[in-house]
Amino acid sequence: MINKFKEFYYNLKERIYLIAKKYSSKVGLDLPYFIKGGFWLSFGQFFSILRGFILSVILANMLSKESFGEYSFVLSILILAGIFALPGMNFAIIQSVAKGYEGTYFRALMEVFKYSWIGSFILVGASVYMYFKGNFNLSTIFLTLSVMFPFYSISPYYQSFLNGKKRFDLLSKLSSFFNVLLTLFVVAVVFITKSVFWIVVSIVLIQILICGYFSVFYIRRFIKNSEIDESSIDFGKGISPSLALTGFANNFDSLIMVHFLGFSELAIFKIVTVIPDQIKIFMDSLAPLILPKMVSKDVSKKEIMGHFKKFLLLVILLIVIYWIIAPFIFKWFYPKYYDYVWLSMIFHLSFISFLSILPLNYLLKEKEKKFVSKYYNYSSIFLVIASFVFIYYMGLIGAIVARMLYRLFLIFLVLYYFLKSE
């Protein structure tokens, strides 16, 4: 029985490969590459999205809006601390490993670890601030995270290395293992105690132990040389300030909402955006497929624009599908937040910004430093200003409007520099 199943599987796999190879020239894509890589990335991303969905459902229903808002606020501050840990090294590792400079990996990790201590001081500052605000629970959380943060910062970089090596199968397996284990552990913690402290600490600690092992020890077996691409290291450092500004901008609305509206409104905002954001994360998983392919093969601007229309049809389809299923999702899984489903549907219109993924990766491939800096700086400044203005005057609805305008601004900015580039 097992042998028959294996035979059926391999025959089906071979038929799919032959069909994909046959129609590659007609659609203008390397279908065997994207089907193979896309399968593994989709498989891994499925567990990541499932983790995010399950945790959001459990926490949204088990915790009060106030507690869920505090949990979301802590994660936002943790991300803000991460802007000091050289976020641009992700691109540096992918590009250098794709070109065979595997020694760049641990050099990049050392730089990330060194700079991440700045983030620890930020968390200490947040702890002191919350202490004087009278919120001793959040103060304790931030102080605990400050000690763990440098190790947390380097833990996910195995993903960048495997992306550069195009080992999407292995990346998917490791990521899936982590997501399943983390989900089970956190769900158990939530049922044992509804403490925001233990929920957050559990998430960070599990990532350090599992992903940290993958990044520091397991990945060594795949490094075949010690060659370092200094230009990629410089590139990673060069774009990190711009990415840091982007990280700040993407979480600035959480700070503003807590300040003007409170933790409960932040909880509503997070639930309203959670599914559309998970869809976007899933689609963004195509980027690891696209960037290594572009690095190893010259792709013209004309070819990029040829694929642009195909991506537009895909985007429209995904928007319509979400409009149909959103009311059912909120009714079944987020009943406390059902009155806000219309906001989630409106917000998902901003998924149109996904169209920027092709021209953006083309510009990253060309190492257009000036563009990268301007892209992240201009878009981040726009989001910060829009978030402050719209949240101040319109509250929760303003937060949604600001995000939508930001995503539209992104696509226009990318297309402008793409068409302008040589």
C-alpha cells in the first residue's frame, strides 16, 4: 500500500513538472522553479499563518480587550526595539549567500548581536516609563525582555540563509516545526494563566531556544566556505537606518492609539487588520522566490511590467474572496469584534499595494541604495504623519484610513522609481 502511494506521488510530481516546463514559455515564468519553491514556501507559510490565526482567536476570546491591547502593545514595542538590530542584514545575507559568499552569514550575525544591545536599552527605558505610569505589569515585562532581546534578535536569521540557498523545502520544515511547537506551548500557557507577562515571555523564549539553535548551530552544516561579501555587509548596514524608520512608522500607530484611545481600541485595530495582514504576509512569501532568481538571472524592466498585469488579477481575486468570507470569519472566530467586520473589509482594499513586489525586488536586486533609502524614508515619514493626524481627528477609523493611504503611497512610490531607473 505504501509503495503504491509513493509510486502515485512520484508519477504525479513528474507530470506536474513536465506540464509546468511545457507552459513556462507561454506564461513567461520559470514555472518549475516557482511551483517547487512556492509549494514549500506555501507549506511553511501555512503554519505561520495558522499560528497567527489560532493565537489571535485564542487571545481575542480568552483575554479582555484591555489585556489583548496590552499584549499587542508589548509586541509593538518589541518590534520597535528591533529597529536598532540592523534589519537590513536580512537582505545582505540573502544576496551574498545567493552569490556564494556564505561566510557573510556569521559576520552579519555578529553585527546584529552587537547593535541589538541598543534595543535592550530601549526596552529598559520602556520599563522605567511604565513604572512611573503605574503599570507595574508592563514594566516587569519590558525589563525581562531587555535581557533576552539580543538573543531574540539573531534567532530568525536561518531563514535568510536558506532563502539565499533556495532551500525552501528545508526552510519550510524548520519554520513549520517552530510554528506548531510555539502555538501548542502558548495555547497551553493561555489556558493555565491569562497573564500577559507569561504569554509574551513564552513567545520570546521559545523563539530564542528553537530558532536560535537553527540560526547559530544547525545552519553551520550548510556553510561550505568562509568568503565574505563586504559590499553586501555595507549594503545591509546602509539600508538599516531606512528600514529602522520603517519599523518605527509601522508601529507608531500603536503608540498613538494607546496614548489617545487606550488599550481596548488598539485591540480592536489589531483584530480588524489581522486577517488582511496574514494574507499579505502569505503573498509576501513570494519575495524570497523572486529575489534570488533575479540575482542569479538578469531580468529586464519589460519582463517585470509583463508580469504586472497578471499580479493585478490575482490581487483583485484575493480582495473579492475576503469580502465574501470576512463576515463568517468574524461571526465564528471573533464574535466580540463582529461589529467591526466592515472596517476589516475596507482595510483589505489596501492589499492592492502587493503589486509593488515585482518592481521593488527588481530595484533591490540592482542595489539601488538611493532608491531604497528614499523609498523607506519617504514612506515612513508619510505613515507617521498620517497616523498621527488621522488617529487624532478620527480615532479608530483614522488608523485604518492612515494605513490604507500609506499602502497606496507605497505602490506609487515604487512605480515612480522603477520607471525612472535605468
